[in-house]
Amino acid sequence: MSGERRLRIRAATEEDLPHIVRLDAEAFPSDPYPYFVLRQLLASFPDFVFVVEDGGEDGGKLGGYVLSTPPDAERSWILSLGIAPELRGQGLGRRLMTQILGHLRVRGVRSVSLSVEPGNDSAVALYRSLGFVPDPDGPRKDYFGPGAHRLLMTLSL
Ligand SMILES: CC(C)(COP(=O)(O)OP(=O)(O)OC[C@H]1O[C@@H](n2cnc3c(N)ncnc32)[C@H](O)[C@@H]1OP(=O)(O)O)[C@@H](O)C(=O)NCCC(=O)NCCS
């Protein structure tokens, strides 16, 4: 990463929605969230969507996003995390996760869960390195529908 780049993590705004839609489609090309779902998630949980802005004089381009739920009985879910393909491997995913986990912790969250495709080695490695523990029973078959198995991982804060 160039030392001149100014990368800033901030809460998302409604204006970010088209960019989050683009990032989500890049991160999950075969199964992106529909536009209307992302809009409703952003409207429902505006304080729980963070973006990373690649700062520039034109106001900056978004390079990634993370989306979680507010706590319910001290538990939250990470619903999505995506970094633009050209910006991967530079620590942004870790920074976004660290930021959202700190945000959740100070709001009383004690347990954070997420689901991940079992073969998504980079995401599983990231989550493990942050302290997430995989469900000992292994991936849940057909969790997101036929053939869409998912590994559930949980972090105790
Ligand atoms: C998974 C994803 C969010 C990681 O973001 P990133 O910015 O590339 O990750 P970082 O550079 O912050 O790396 C953090 C850790 O992830 C793991 N990781 C990242 N890229 C990796 C790779 N190519 N292979 C193995 N592990 C990798 C490592 O543990 C790394 O830690 P390290 O830097 O100490 O080695 C990104 O690859 C992405 O958007 N993928 C597509 C969408 C996706 O799969 N989202 C998660 C779904 S649950």
C-alpha cells in the first residue's frame, strides 16, 4: 500500500448504497444481496454498516464494507464483509473487522457469529486469526439452500 494513500473507515451513509451494492457484487459474484435487501439493511441498521474509503480529492472511492446486526441479547451477526478485488491482501478486511468488533463490544455485545463458505480459505483464516471458533460440528449442510453449505463461526468478546 502506498504511504500516500489515505484510507479511512467510517459509518456508511445512504449515498454509499450504490457503491456497497457494487462491492457486494464484486465480493459475491454468484450470489450478491439484491439491491433492495442492502437498502433495507442499511435503513434498518445504519450504525452497523462501515465502509473503507480510499481518500482522494474527489471525495474518495469505497474499497470495502462490513455489515453487522445490532445486538440481540448481547449477540450480533456479521452479515457481510467484502473488499474490492484490487485492494485485497492489504489488511483492509482485518481493519474493517477490527473496527466493527470494537464498535459491537462497546455496545454490550458479548458474542459475534457469522457464516462462511467452508472453502473460503482467506475468510476462514481471517476470522480464525481474530479469534472466531468454528462450530465443532462442522459446516451446516444446505444452510443457505440446496448445496449452499456454510460453516458457522463464533467469537466471544
Ligand atoms: C475475505 C476478504 C474480506 C479478506 O479481506 P482482505 O482485505 O483481502 O484481507 P486482509 O488483507 O485484511 O488479510 C487478513 C487475513 O486474511 C487472511 N487472508 C487474506 N488473504 C488471504 C489469502 N489469499 N490466502 C489466505 N489467507 C488470506 C490472512 O489470515 C490475513 O492475515 P495476515 O495478513 O496476517 O496474513 C476478501 O478477500 C474478500 O472480500 N473476499 C471476497 C468476499 C468474501 O469472501 N467475504 C467473506 C465472506 S464470509
